[in-house]
Amino acid sequence: MKFTFYGHACFAVQIGGKNILFDPFITPNPLAHAIDVEKVPADFILVTHGHDDHVADLEKVAKRTKATVIAPVEVGRWFDKKGVANVQTLNHGGSFDLGVGRAKLTPAAHSSSMPDGSYGGEPCGFTITSDEGNFYNAGDTGLHYDMKLIADEMKLDFAVLPIGDHFTMGIDDALRSADFVGAQRIVAVHFDTFPTIKVDHEKVRAAAKKAGKEIILPKIGETLDL
């Protein structure tokens, strides 16, 4: 699987030649100025919740690429009303066949509202299972015990976890959540974008090493083989 980081919590994973894009927030991100949102490919767009720092570029990318949008019910309906086609709404425990794998909604401990302040439903994460491997995107979340159920269901190749603290888990709880889901490799997201979520990279790496985990702090625009 190829993992491309677009900044904040926006990334894509390529499986079977299909691009699965998560939480498109690029244009308003001052750290992602080198990314041309008009060139970001997407066959599927998966959305964890309605906050602007996760959906700011969704409408633009979805209308250009004609991607299938997979989102919690309230988020999906909001974008459907804005003229976004191919919206598939799910709720916790529901899943969708991507053709190259399967996406399943998982719980997240967070909040959700749409950019206009309307109700955004329940936030979520996703597990993706495929012949090329399995991974978990926690979305914006705090540590919660339901994460343990993921380890019972599948073996993960990596987990995408927020580490910025303040609005989500910090590194200590992210490492505990990696234990819960049975992930040895962590790809960190939701850090450094804003002053409140800046992290000390060396301290993060040291904490992960002490916990016996591999952690990747991807650079914006970087593509990794995972």
C-alpha cells in the first residue's frame, strides 16, 4: 500500500490502483501550500466527521474527481444537499465494499459539527481491509476501550493516529491505543498544523521507542510504502 500525506489529517492510501482519500483539508492549511488540490486524485473520499479541518476541500475534490464519498449519515446528507454526487452514508458498524477492499466505520470519542454549525452526527474512524493489507484510521479521537475490538477482528499493518493533544489524543494515549488495536507501526497525523497542536518530534520518537513502537511523522507531500 502506498500512503501519501497531504497535511493535518488528510492522506490517501492507494490499494489496487484506487486512491482512497481521507478528510480533505488542504487549501486552508498554511503548511500544505505546496499541494495543488486540483491535482489530488481520489476514487473514494472517506470522511470521519464534519469539522472544517476535515472537510474544507471535500466538495471541490468530489465534484472534480466524481469520487464516491463515504461518510457518517449527517455529514453525507449535508454534502448531498450541496450537490455532491455519489454519497454513501454509513453509521457505526456499517461497511462498504470499495471493490479493492472494505471500509468499516468505527466509533471515535470526539465531536462533530458542519462548517455552518449544524449537527454533524457521530464522529467515526475507519478500518480498511484488503488483500494488500489492513489499516485503521482513528479519526479525531481520544483513547477509548472499543479500540480493543479491532485487534480481535483483524491484524493491522499500521494505524493512523492523531498525536497533537488538545483536541485529540496526545502521544501517550496514542501509544496506548496502538496497544489496544494491536498495531506495531503508527503513522502520526493531526499535529503541528496549529500552535495548539505542535509537538516535539524528538520527544514523540523517544516515547514511541520506549514503548517498542515504530512511529512515522510523515512530511507533507511524502509518499510511503507501508
